[in-house]
Amino acid sequence: MPEPLIALRDVSRVYRRGADDVHALEHVSLTIAGGLFAALMGPSGSGKSTLLNLLSGIDRPSGGDVVVAGKRLNDLSEDALARWRSRHVGLIFQFYNLIPVLSALENVELPLLLTALDRRERLARARLALDVVGLGARAAHAPAELSGGEQQRVAIARAIVTDPDLIIADEPTGDLDARNADQILRLLLELSHELQKTVVMVTHDPRASEWVDIVFHLEKGVLKETYAGGAGKARAPATGGPP
Amino acid sequence: MSLPISYSVRNVRARLRRTSLTIAVIALAVVASAVFLALISSLQRTLVSTGSPANLVVLRKGSDNDGSSMLTLEAYQAIRFFDGIARNAEGQPIVSPEMVVQPTVRAVSGTRENVLARGVEPMALVVHDRVRIVAGRMFRPSSGEAVLGAGTVGRYQGARLGEELAFGRRRWRVVGIMEAAGSSFESEVWVDARELASDANRPFPYSGIRLRVAAGADRDALVRRIEDDPRYALEAKPETDYYAEQAKSSRSLYVLLVVLAVPVGIAAGLGAANTMFAAVQARTVEIGTLRALGFSRATILRAFLLESFGVAMVGFAVGAVGTLALAAGIGAVLGDIGFTAATFTTNLVALRVGAGDLAAAFLFAAAIGIIGGLLPAWRAARLRPVEALRKA
């Protein structure tokens, strides 16, 4: 069993909304081993996205410990968290969040601007990442010139271009049709199983559980259930795909 | 590591049409400041270039200009033989006694303007060696003739070679046109000194004296000699100093500059701030994404400031072109601009927009962009990624 990449101990997150406290997460503890494809599932308001934000260091817990890639994130400042994210986390959003004025290639290059690489190396890596997601030919296109599925693949290229330990995906298929959704899930599975990336995904899509190794089911901020997904049961061959 | 400049440039370009009103207001601030600065510098250039460092102006003590001074014939006759005054080939002292009055003249447009009429003697052309008759000839004494400064030609009724200009109690036949390297002599009308004094009913024949200091002579000694003479109560100063003091009156234009250009500048700054607030609002998710990817607050701040600066620079470019076009248009349609100086005479100034005027307007526009963009950029940088992304 590999060392857990993610370890949450007794994590809570409370928001203040007006005079009320909203308990988005309550006493959640879990570990995720490196190289796994994990899904956070549950109804709306169950705390999935809050948990995802804590894992990626976009948000900080009200209580408990969040340790990712050997680093305790609780005490880092905003800018220190930003630096940490740029090295260890690749982010994928439901609505792709590409920068509209930059081309596909420039969007993928963006996280590399925070590294010491020179421009030639940055562009070479960005091209490679676009090739991995099958969009090498569309490098010069602006996001508005790409379909939803293509935009999400550009976003995946952007997430993997820095070779992070952890890839975080917030409803990556939520805005896509079934065919494009399958393509994205297959891509994420390949990243996990072939490149040994830990992929944590929030999803509403019931079919997605067939693609992942493990499912964490949340309800009302509480971790209710943990079970093996389709890929976990089969530990599917490298080409991936649901059984 | 920061975001590439192309990111800011492309964001400005993407919003160029929506930002056009802000750009227009910044352009207006640029035009207002550049035109006023150009007016001031053009006026100062005209006045300061009028004086010659080799000449002295002699006026009655306490008079700060020709128009309020008076001098007796006796004083003129005494002073012209003082030591240290240059002499011409015939051995005559290069001294020009002058009578200045400010009659009103009817302009072609129908309005009345005060013009500076200078009564002189032939020696005036020697003392004021940059004045040249470029058409016709010098007037003959006692014959009701006038020579016009080039700037006045066509501006006043009858102000053309061969026509008659009416001022004072008579009409003066125009027999010559003079140029003086753009100096304020080109705004004047020159006639015979005695004729002018009698027409204007002056008790004294002259307002003052202009004289040329001999090469190598002690100018300060000559000044002291004139000022210390107990008979006449006069003061003498270099002609360059005299016109520099006249130019001070143009400082009141700075007030106008502040009153007009600063409010437009503030409006432009608010416009820039509004534009950038709208940009921050519209791009909250984008900012959240950049922060989530790991870009620092300072990077976001810089990128948005750069954008605001970019908008201001587009405004400057539009304004600079507008200023040059306006100056060219004023020159072509209206000719020289009439300035009423402290003496109430009209100085005709060619409006010329210099590099310095545009440089000052550039700094003004840059300040508008940076100050206007500061608050929105600060707000963008303060956005927490988790809140910014929640808006998606």
C-alpha cells in the first residue's frame, strides 16, 4: 500500500452566513493513496466542493488537519498556499475557466509562468500536454473557438502541464454531453493509472462511479460511506473504461 | 513571475469598444491640458523672443510697461549722448525714442480690440534689428502712414497693404508689412512717433526709449547712470528682462489650465476607475482561476494596473492626435490667437504644440490611468480564490 497522498483528520468547515453558522463539513477523516482515481459524491449541499477546496488549498478548514503531499496546509498564508498549489496541484473546473483572451497553448502555458522554465521549454511542455489530451492541432485557437469538450481537454492539459502530484476536478463532466463526458473520464483515468497521478473528482454523474477506484459519499457535511468504484473493483487495464 | 504583458494588452483590446467612453474622456483631458500648455508656452515664446539682450528699455520710474510710461524730449536728448551707447556708421547713437498707445481697432469680425500702436523714428529699425520690412516700405515721417506687423494683416478692417486702417482720430495708410521672427512686434502697428503723440493728445512726446548698448561697454554702469540721474526719475532694464516680466502675465493662464483641465482629468480618472471596476466585476472568476493556479496578489494587482494604464495610453494617443489636429485647425481657420496681455493690448500668438506640452499631457494621462486603476486593481488582488470561484 503506497503512502497516502492525502490525509484529512477530523476536518470541519463552518461558514458564517449572516447571523447563522453553516456547517459545510463536520469531522471528516479520510486518506487517499497516491495514484488513485477518487470521486466525491453526494447530493447538492453535501460538502463535496468544500472538501475539494480544502484538498486543493483554495480554502482552509475551521478545524482538523489537512495534509497533502506531506504538507500541512492549515497554517499557510494565502500567497504561500498559492505557491504550494502551483507546484503540487492541477485544477480542473466545471466551466473550464480558461482565460478568454489567451490561446489554447497560452492557457496551458499559464501555470508554467510560475516556474523557472524559459519560454522555449514552457511552450514545448505546453505543446506536449496538448498532444496528451489530443488537441495539438488546436493550439492556436481561442477558447471561444473550441467546443465544450475541447475546452475541458485544454483545461486538463493546463492541469497536468506542471506534472503535479494531485489533480483536482470539480464536476469536470457537468457541462458536457455523454460522449464528451466519457472522453474526459477516460482521460482522467489514464492520468491516474498510467501516469500515477492522484485524481480527486467531485461529480453528480452516477455513471462516473464506474470509472473511479474509490467513492466517498457525503451527506449534509458528513462522510457517510466509502466504497470501491468500477475501476477499483476491476483495476481496469491501461486503456481504461467501465467494465 | 508575472503574467505576460500580452494578457493585459489583449484584455484592453477585447474591451476597446466598451471602454471607448473612458478613452474619450481621457483623450479630452489630454486635449485640454496639452492645448492650454501649448498656448502658455507659445505665448511665452513669443514674448520672450521679442527682447534683445543687447538692448535696454528706459521707462519712467515705477512704470512696468511702455503704455503707462512717459518721457520728455529733454530726457531723450540728454540720455542719447550717455557713454556706453552704440553708434551707427554715421556716428549717431542707436537710440529709439518710442510712443506707445493702445487704441481700439475694429477687427474684420466686427469686434473691437486694443492694438499696440508704436510711434517710432527711423532709428527703430536699427535698434530692433530683427524687425524687417517684408512688403512695401517704411513709413515716411509726418505723412499719416503706417507699417503693420505681419500678424495683424487681415485681422483688422483695412489692415492690408495699400488700404487704410482707422484708429485714434484718423485713418492711416498702410505702406509696409514687417516681420520680426514671430515676436510680439508682429502684433503691432508702427507709425511716426510725433504724429501718434499728437493724434493721441499726449502731453509728452515719448513713452520710453529703447537703446543699444555698445559692444564691450559696461551695461550695468549705463543702467546706473540712467537711473541715478536726479533730473528725470527713470529706470532702465535689459529688454529681455522687460519681456520676461510681460510674460509673467501669462501665468494667469495656468489658473485657467487648472480650472479646466483638472476637473476633466478627475472625470477621466473616475471613468478609468469605473471601467476597471467593471472589468474586475466581469472577470471575478478569471481572477479566482489565476489565484487558484498559483498567481500571487501582486501579480494580479500589476496586471490590472497595467490594463488601466493601457486604457489611459490609448486615450493619450487619441488625445495627442486630437490636439495636433486642433492646433493645425486653429492655425488654418482662425490664424493666430489673440491674447490680451496685462497691458490690455492684443498679442497675436501662433499656437504650436511642442514635445514638452505633449510630454506633460502624457504624464497627466498616465497618472489618470494609474490612480484610476489602483482601487479596482487592489480589489481584484484582494479577492479570495474560493469566493471568486464560487461565482462560476
